[in-house]
Amino acid sequence: MPVFSSSFGDICKEFAQKYSQEWKLCETTKKGEKLPTLYLHTTHIMNSKCQIESNLHLVEGEDDIPILEETDSTLDKAIAPASEDPHELLTYQVDIVWHEIYDVPVIFFLVYNGENLVSNMDVLFSLIPQHMKPNTPADSPEGAGWDRGTMLTQMEHPLSGIPMNCLHPCQTNTLLETIQTSAKPKTDLHLFELWLQWIAPVINMKFKPSP
């Protein structure tokens, strides 16, 4: 049973409107269908020598809405380019699309070093912040029961048909249900925001829901 009560397209519209400076609402029409399918896209740049670290926990926010906060802001490491050396800068092209088989949102992404596509899985895995890797306890929110094979994989983008890297969707529903139970978000948009805040560090991206 889907965790979200709204359609993913509606969530995309709300999200893209709220975070229009960072995220773009995209659409494509699948073969044989008349209505377009909506998804989200963003691009971000990181220094390959500088990974995100964070220690998230649930706290009570405005209007008693739980949010994720960091226990120690000193754990943050800037993802803004700290060097102009093009060999140290990595560009992430990120799509969030709905996976019809798993019935969950999935993050698909490509990583470029300059104009060169980074496709080696060992290299891609090495870019994941240490605290998000499978040696994190499986019962913690960050671990989410992953092992390496079910955390990062390559599969065909469901809309473009292009092979891309993705965060494997097999544990996504469990993670969404955990967030839903713990945080009790009042809207589907807020649930989606909390999920993205939790999962974004895997691709070295910081995201914090705005009020």
C-alpha cells in the first residue's frame, strides 16, 4: 500500500514551487500515454575532497511539527566548491522519479568530473559519506537496513530509458513508514521533505525543509 495519499505528480508540483531556486519540475510523456509524467530535477556541485557529515534526529518544530535537526552543526562540512581545480569538482545531475514497481520515489543520478562521466561503482561508493554507508547500524535511520548491493546500484531510468546510478528502492518504503511513524508528518509534502532530508547526504547533497 503506498505511503503517500496524494499523487507523486501533485507532490512534485508543491515541492518544485516551494524550492524553485534549487529544484526544477520536469515532465515527459511515456509511450502510449496521453498525460505527462512529472518528476524533479536538480544539479549540484561538490568538492571531491569534502563530504557531508551530519547527525540528524527528530525534534519538535513550529506548530508541533517534528523536523530533523543536527545535534552538532560543527559536523557539517561545506559542499560548496573549496577549490577551483576542475579535477576536484564533481557535478551531480539528480532526478527524483516515481518507481511504479516499488511504488516509491527513487533518486537517480549521474556524476561528472568535468566532462567525464564517473561510472565506476567503487568510485561512486567511495563518494558516499562514511556515516551513510552500510557499516552504519541497520536499525538506525541512516542505515535503513542497507547493504552495499541494495544501497547503490545502476538501473534504467524509468522515464528516459537511460542507464543511471540510483539509490535502490527496496528499503525506501520501510524508511518512509519509519519516518511517518516517528515524525507523524501532517502532509505528504512534509513526509517527502523529511525523506529527502534523510537520504540526500548519500549523494552529498544537503537539504533542509523550509517552514
